[in-house]
Amino acid sequence: MGMRLFGHEDWRWINEPRSWSAEAGLTVTADPDTDFWRTTHYGYDRDSGHLLGVPVIGDATFTASFTADYAAQYDQAGIALRLDERNWIKAGAELVDGEFQISTVVTRDFSDWSVVGVARADRMTISAVREGDAVTIRYGLGDDEPVTLLRLAYFPPDVPALVGVMAAAPTGGGFTARFDRIQVTSA
């Protein structure tokens, strides 16, 4: 059963966090020991991160703007596109070795991870454009629109996907992310 949020009727959680609110946007407190990751390098599979998404078939654009109180290694917030626990993309901001990073993880049975170091920004906007068999991820820092290309990745076309916002706290005690703009536009 879905919820009505951000102009859509069918939002639903994968791994609903203990604490969240949809007043004045969306505020999510990531529970400790949560993540989305499959096998590569670390040797474990985690499908415990928080994702609030809406189903989309075919081409679509998804954009979210957010702030977060990153505190511990790998605290992360951003967007996600998910087919199932073995096929998904997440992108956003993350704390890595004490530095603010813009990151993308693309998973097709195995996760790969790419990061770009940037000056810490209080607010960021990230977008994913799904066209045919590809997803283009762009970001903007502060109040900038997402124009900087981060990643172009394969994503199966014409297959229903859940697109939405995500947060996870793999190593720390949890943290809070606030999403003040969430837009989903189908082609």
C-alpha cells in the first residue's frame, strides 16, 4: 500500500527507518548498521538501507535536493533507482575518511563504487535521468542545479523500477537527512 507524497499516490518504503517525517519535505534518520552493497571488495551483501520510492516504468527524471548531518564513516544520503536487491543504482553525498564525497554505486549482481571529492556543501541536488537503457546522474552543490555529470550507467529499459530517496549509516550510530525537493517526472 502506497502513501501520497510529493504529488504521487504510491510512495513506499524499503526498510522503513524507525524515525521519519513528511512534514515540510521529508526528514529521515538513518538507523545504525544500514547500507546497500553487494559483495565486491568487502565480501558481504547488505540490503538494509532506507529507500522511499515510487514505481516508474520507462523513461523518467528524478531530482532531489537535501541536507544531512553526516557524522560517521560512509554516512550517505541521496537518490536510488532499484529493480531488486541485485540490480540498483544509488547516488548522493557520503562521508569517506573524514572527507565529503559525491558518490555513485551501480549494482548488477556486484557493486561498483565511484567518488568525487568536493568541498563540503550544506545542500546538494542530484538528478537521475533514465532514458532507454541508460541512467545519467548529475549533481549540483549548494543551490546549484544538477549540471555536473557524475555517471552514465546501464540500467535495463522498460522494466518497472522504484525511484526515490535513500539514506544509510553503515558504521555509525545513525544521522539525519532532510529532503526539501523531490520531483519525479515520467516521459
